[in-house]
Amino acid sequence: MNRKNKIIAGDFKKQPLWFHVINSAWKLTYPLGTKVKLDKDELIRAAKKTTGLNDFGKDFNAEPLEVMLDSLNKEASLHAAGRFIIRQRLLNLLAVRLRAEDMFKKYPEILEQELYPIQLITGLQRTGTTKLQRLLAADPDTRALLSWEAMNPAPVNGDKTDGRARIKIARSSEKALKVMSPGFFAIHPVEHLAPEEDVLLLDVSFMSQTAEAITNVPTYSAWLEKTDQSPAYEYMVKLLKLLQWQRPAKRWVLKTPHHLEFLDLVDKYLGNVQYIWIHRNPYESIPSFLSMVAHSRAMFSDRVVEKEVAQHWVRKSGYMLDRALDFYDRNRYRLNFIHVEYEDLTRDSMNVLHRIYDAREEKIDEALEKTFMFANKQNKQGKYGRHIYRLSDFGIDKEFIDRYTNKYRELRKKE
């Protein structure tokens, strides 16, 4: 494998030359008034004008957006292109909310549906959650959130049956990501027709970990940890019902590490859930995720400090694990939990799938097994290149990780 097929943790500093040129030239024109504004009221006006709609819903709360924008403006050190991309992203989230509310008014039967049973995959980032989600989504009876739906769960230009307009938008976004950060797909493939994380549905309420993964927003992150996120989960249920109304199935397969911090809200709002928790040695999963965060942030800012990324996300990872362990300790005998080791998933995926189906008293027949085997071949590790990372790249060592993950590691030893 030659050098160009390897993605090194520090490579996030090597953005394409054209990207740096555009950012530098754009910044020079700021005195002419070209700096993109990130302002709540302006974004809301623009979303209403773009969609021709005015109602965000009676449960809409603009405070999370306001706190996020304040943090982005003061702390994120966004470069010119980063400000533009962030504005477009936030504008689209507001537009999604407007279009969703319009659908709920036109088709009240959407919210009258029962939410499908859910297979919910969680665990720290970089533990194999994407691989397992894509495998389970291969079952024709299972409904995954596809990338184009995650970006735009509410129809665009009336495409509620085929999603044609939204697929076109997502395809363009995928191409743009490949151009801006050529190596990112080796870390996390974002394919417009493939399953994606449902954390993007929580984004519609501006209450998720996405912002702190792609930008440096410590004030917003601290505020979020202290804030009740029930409204975000309640609205995610509405969006899931909107999606299953457009494309029916028998069950959902959802996944995001974000849920690790909020399993109590999953339990409260998502109904019939099979919890699938994937485990991997934190010495391996955490540095891999730190590399992913660094690459993500470089698409929005010229200032990405490895140690800053590590200090934020190692503590955050420990906090998420501690909250999940507390929930598990209190509910392990009441709820349906399946624990999966990363090594088992990568070595014998079919056995893991049988365990998941057996736990809900279902069987994988010969035809479905062949479907899963084909899906496994289609999603092999290293499809887009090899991702190389080390703890030392981020100025930390195992002892630093131990400081925040001790409870989790001790429990894994016992089990």
C-alpha cells in the first residue's frame, strides 16, 4: 500500500492548496463586507424566505441555536469557507423544521403512527457502529436512516415518494466532501445512499454533539451537558415517524455514539428498543476518533490544536461512558441489552448477527444469511484507504485515557 492510500492522523493539516487559496483570498475581502454572518435572526428570516413557510412548530426553542452561534462566533476560529458551510448547514436545519411542520399539518396521520421497534446501536465512536448498522440494514424488513434522509428528512419540492431532489443534494454534498478533504472517507465514509447516524435528526433541534465534533465550541458543549435534551429526542421521534411514513418497513436500525450519554432519554421516548452496545479498547477507539475530529475541524477552521481536541474528547468520552454505565446498572435486567466486542464483530460478524436476532426470538434464514454475507463484503475495512493514528499524535498517553475511563475498563475486566 503506497503513501497516498494511507491517511495519517496529522494529515488534516494538509488541506488541498486550492482550499487554502480560496480561504486566504476570501478573508482579504472581509473589509468589503464579504464575511458571512452567523446570526440567529438573520438565519431564521432566510429559512422562512427560502421555504416560503413560517411555522417552526409550537415546541420550537431558539435558545440552543443562539448559544451555539455565540460559541461559533467567539471560539471556533472559523475560516471563510468554514463560516459559509456552517451557515448553509444551519439554514438547512431550519428549513427542514419548517418543511417538517408543514408535512405534519397536511398529513396529521404521520404523527398518529406507532414508532417501529428499534435496534439501537451505540458505543464510543470508532467501535464498529457503522459496520454493524450497515449489516443490519441489509435485512429488507429493516429500515435504516440513509444519508440523504438524514440531511433532509422532510421532502424537498414534493419528493416524498422517491426522494429524488434530496438524493441529488446529498450526492453533491458527498462529492464536495471528497474534494475538500480527500482522505476523510478512509476514516468515515459518508456515502449519500448508505445508512447514516440519527444524531443528524437531533441536529434539527440544535442539541447534539455534532457541533463539538466539527468545531471548537467549548461554551456550547458545556451548556449542552447541563441542559435537558428531552425536546430534541421528542422531535426526533416526530422525524422518524415522518421518515417511516415515506418509506415503510418493520423495524428501525439506528446508531450514534451520542445516545451513550442519553440512554435514559432513549428509554423514555423511543419505545420498543433493543440496545446493542459495542465495546472496544479505549486505547484504540479514542485516538482513532481524535484523528477523525481533527480532520473534521480542519474543514471549518485553520486553527486545529491536537492537544485541545484530545483534552476535550477524552474527558467527554469518559463522561459518556460513566452515564451509560450508570443507566445500564439501573436497568440491565429490565431492558434488552446485547453487548458486542469489536474484535468479534470484525472477526465473525455473522455470529454477532445471530446473537442479535436470537435475543429477540427471531431467526436468520439461509436467504437472509446470504444477504448479510454480501453486505459484509461490500463494507470491508479499508475500502477507501488505511487510517493510521497514534496517541502521541495528540500529546497524550494511556495514563491520560485511564484517568477518564477507569470505571469502564475495570468493569470490562470483571466481565
